[in-house]
Amino acid sequence: MKMIVAVVQDKDSSHLSQALVENGFRATKLASTGGFLKAGNTTFMIGVEDEKVDDVLAVIKDNCQSRKQMMAPMSPMGGNADSYVPYPVDVQVGGATVFILPVDRFEQF
Ligand code: 2BA
């Protein structure tokens, strides 16, 4: 069994949840925040049998798209001056960042 951890943009999360349910996959959604943009995103935890991993990846790929996101200048006041960006920049945010982890044991009580 594998645990698929997928960080996706909030805009794609409802389509992805619906598609996972329609394809018979179980998932847990966690509200998360990107460390770089400090914007909300959604992290999916999807436990699946090894042979279904590619099917889940296909569903994720079909439902998550890469987009450009504007990163506004951030004031260093009260924040960390090291991360100060004095001008707006476009950042390409990926459709999904996916980690596939081995599961030692799975129990449900
Ligand atoms: P954020 O950390 O908010 O990053 C948003 C986007 O900003 C990233 O898109 C990337 O294009 C850019 N970015 C991130 N760190 C950067 C840096 N140090 N310098 C320049 N540009 C940077 P993605 O790579 O598609 O990542 C989307 C979200 O996926 C991330 O949001 C983060 O929440 C998660 N993520 C990405 N890589 C990760 C990793 N190795 N471990 C854990 N979470 C990760």
C-alpha cells in the first residue's frame, strides 16, 4: 500500500475531490499553506493499493492545472527582512506536488 500526499491549488481541490470519489478512491483533505507564497493550498492524503497508484496520479493530473500567481511586494515591517521582495513577481505554481510514501501497516477500527 502507498500513501499519496498531493499539494494542490485551492481552485482545483473540489474538482479533484469529486473525481477521486467518482473513481472509487478515498481521500482526506487538509487545509495547508505554501511556505513560499504563504497562500492557502490543499493537501490530499490518499491511501491506495500499489497497483492503483498510477490511476490516482492520472486523476490528479487530469484535475489540477498549473497557473501563474502574482506575488505582491511584501513589507518587511514586523516580518522577516530576508524574505522582502520589493516588486511584484509572477510565480508559476504547479498543478500538483505529489509525494508517494510506503505504508508499513494500515488498520481501521
Ligand atoms: P509554495 O511554497 O507557496 O510555493 C509556490 C510556488 O512558488 C512553487 O510552486 C514554486 O513555483 C515557487 N517557489 C517555491 N519556493 C521557491 C523558492 N525558494 N524560490 C523560488 N520560487 C519558489 P510549486 O513548486 O508548484 O509548489 C506548490 C506548493 O507545493 C508549494 O507552495 C508548497 O506548499 C508545496 N510544495 C512544493 N514543493 C514542496 C516540497 N518539496 N515539500 C513540501 N511542499 C512542497
